[in-house]
Amino acid sequence: MKHFRWLVLVALVLGALVISEVATQPVLTNADRAHQLAENFACPVCSGQSVAESDVPIARAIRTEIARMVDQGATDAMVRTELVERFGEDIDYTPQGSGLTGLVWVLPVLVVTAAGTGLVLALRRWSGAGSGGGASGKSSKKLSRPLVLVGIAVLALGAGLLVAQTSGSRGAGETGSGEIRSSTRTLLAQAGVAAPQEAIDLYTEVLELQPSNVEALTYRGWALWRSGGQVLARLDVNAAVEFDPAYPDARVFRASMLFADGESAAAADDLMVLDTLAAPPIVDDLLAASHLRERIAADLAAQGELLAALTLLDSGIEVTGQPAPLLAERGWLLAVTFEPDLLGLALEALDEALALDPEHPNALAYRALVRSVLLDDAEGAAVDAAAFATLTDPPEALVELLIAEGLLG
């Protein structure tokens, strides 16, 4: 009996040590989980390559989808089910626990259990042979108890290993040694007040935890753009829009980048999408301060795309809380066509802009020029020019324009 007690004790101690060693493995980040999952799926159109290894478009799309689901808190089983439903069972490298494939999981446990039981029986026979036949009958009656204990120990060891292995993976909404969302919020808050290079590093840390974090992608891209890393900046902001087409900040930053690259039509498209979103007031303030919409519209008009320019301005006028600058730009673009049929619309837009903001410098300067050059209204032009002259720090370009026309001394 002592042999069996020692055997059970040794099995339990070894099991505890193994489980302790496996359980101390670091908790997987979302990026780790996404990469591991990608390795467990076959590329649907490749030969012998996993989704993680292949760089064909469908593999990249699947990796993006895996990262998105993981960041949204999906379990490995949920990701697997979703991909199998879309691409078929052949994509899944990992056998499931049902049907014939379930034997892949069951057989190792059965083999270990059988081996342990066989070892116990062999030891028992050896023990019985050494102690003499007189004790064999009594020992046989007690054989079942230690066998059960050993069997339980072996099964506990296997179950513990399985639990320890799966505990290293968790979704964004689950808890382990630390909560991923909490750490990313802290990093994002720190990045928001950090110097550009430090902010880039902090956003990178966030993306190591959550590869599809659109805020980190967007603002790392903007920080890279301002630091001269235009190529990487475009990649980040494009990825942010791909992950979340409704994230307003990414639309604004990408529109600015596209405009800087001379792609005004694409920039206008982003702003038109932005107008359909529930953007926070800070986005409207950013557009107003940068005059991005007006500059894009002016460039479109200069390229002969007046209708696209007016459509962009009208879209903004409908949603912004600060329409005066857009109305002023609309009036000016209509006026400089020098089309008599559009002159009334031009003056109407300028009048509306000044009704909303009587001291708007662009509206005052543009109306003064329209009255002077197109309407021969010298008196009205002088009134607008005088009002413009009272402004503090008016735009230098407008000052020069009025001086050239003789409306300012």
C-alpha cells in the first residue's frame, strides 16, 4: 500500500509543478492571439501556406478580420466558427472536438490514462510477487482504490495542462493578470500630451496590444505625417479607415494628406463621408481653423470642377455650426466665374455669410471686390472695405488683393 501512496503523491507533485510552470506563461496580447489564430488557418487560395504566411489579398483580408474580431472581444472559438462558415472546414488547421476529429483530443488522454494504469498494475504485480502469495488475496481487494486515485491524478494533470494552456489567451473583455483595455486607455492618454516622437512610440505600444485600434492608427499616422514620415503616415491612416470607416478623425487627417498630395477629388470624398457621420464638435473646429474644405473646393474649381467644389461646400454648410466661411467661399467661387447668371447667387451667398458673421474678413473682402469689379457699386465696395480695414490682423493675402484694386490705401 505504501508503494501506491508514494506513487499518487509523486504524480500530484509533478502535476502541480508542470501546471505551475505552464500557467506562469505571460498573458497573450491581442496581437499575439491574432497572429496565433492566423497560423491556425490555411490560405484559401495558396498551397501549403497559412493565413499568417501568405501575402495574397485574401490572406491579408482574413488577417484583418481576425484582428478586428479579437479586438472586439471574440474568443478563439468564435473566430474559428466565423471563418469556417465563410470559407469552409478545409481552412481550419486545428481539429475540432466533435465527430472523428474529436479523437485527436481524446486519444492522448486515453493513452496517458491507460499507460498510468498499466504501470500501476505492473508495480502491483511486482509488489505482490515480492511479499508472497499469502497477501495477494487481501491486496487484490484493495487494488481498486489506489488505481482510482492514480487515474484521477493523471486526468487532473491532463486537465490542468489544458486549462493552463488556454488561460494564456483572452479576449479584450476578459481578465487575467491585467486588463488590456485599461492599459491601452492609459497609453492613449499619455500619447495625447506627449512630444511627437514619444507619442509615436506610445501609439506603437497600443498597436502591439490592439492592432486594429483606430485611434492609435489615426494619431500615430498624423504624428508621423507632421514628423516627415509621409509614407508610413498614409499606411496608418488608410488602415484606420479600413478598420472603421465611420471614425471621423481618420477621415479629416486623410483628407488633409490627400489634399497635400494633390488629390483634391479624393480628399473631397473623405469630407463628404465625414459630413454623414456624427463627428464631435472638435472636428468641426479643426476644419474651420485649417480652412481645409475651402482650400479643397478652391483647388477643385481651379481644375474646372466647379460643380464638385460647390457640392463639397454645400455639404459642409448643411452640417457645420460655422457656415459663414463656407458661404463666403461659395460666393467667391461663383463670382470669379464672371458668369452673369451666377452673379446673383454669388452675392446672395456673401450676404448670408455677413448676416451670420458681420466681421468675417473673407466675406467682407469678397463682397467689396464683387461690388467694385462686377457691379460697379463703388459706394457699397467702399463700405465693405472700410469695415474690413477695422479688423484686427486680417489675412495678408486679402489685404494685398484690396490694395491692388484700390479699395485700401
